Amino acid sequence: MFLGVGTNVPHKVHHASLLGWLWSCPSLAISVLEANGSVTPSWLRETPVFSQTFDKMKTELERTCDGVVRIYQQYAILDPIDDYLHFKEFKKLMEEQAQFFLKDTTPFRTTEDTYLQKLFDDADQEKTGYLKFSEFLSVLNLIQIDAHNRSHNLGEEGSAF
């Protein structure tokens, strides 16, 4: 691996010594790598020391966005293994990751299953029977609007539904 000129780091660093260097001072190592325009290899980004330090450098919004992508991918590969949310996967995701949203927004005299099916059908803009990530984001948009309204105690009149 080659690092940029002008650093106090040797120009050619082997993986093992780079990991030792990261372990001793991960934030400095990351700063040097990023400042020199180095594209940090995926094997390095996936090491616990690097990923924990890199995550600490991200803003709360960036970590939240990463979390949304990770959660989507976690459920999209359940059955079948693809990059789409089928209804069964969508339902499991919503029941496990958005319990309070479902509890607070399911319309009166509507079952949670019926409500989830309506959310799914409305988000499935191309009527494919599954949600692409961009279609799933429309559901998240509704969740965020509802959470924002609840933070202001707007109740039903300010609800997104």
C-alpha cells in the first residue's frame, strides 16, 4: 500500500504494519490516509479499530443514514436473497424496527396487518410486488414526518396520515 508524499509515514506500508500503526493511533492514521487522498481499502475499513474510529468521525446524521441502509439490507436478504423488500420482509422489518410508529399510526379499527399491506402497496409505485430501496424511503418519509409531528405534540391534525 502506498501513502502520499509529505507524511511521516513510510511510503510503502505492509498490511500488518499498517494495522499496528492503526491500532496505536487510529484517528491519526485515518486523518493521514484521508488527507492524502488515499482510497482506504475495504479490508481496512472493515477492521474493528478502523470502523469504530471512522464511525466516531461521522456526524449523527451520517451514522443514521448508514443505519437505514444496513437495516434495509439486513431484511432485504431474508427470503429471497435479493436487494428488494418483499411483503414478508417489509412486515418483519416494520414490526421489529418501527414498533412505536405502528402502534401510534395504525388507524382506528384497522388491523396492523391491513395497515402494513396498505403502506406496502402505496410504496410499491411500480407495482412489482416488492420495494426497491427508493420505494422503501417513501415509507421512512412518512415515519419521519409522524415522528416530527409527535415531537411537537401535533396529534391527529398534524399527522402525515
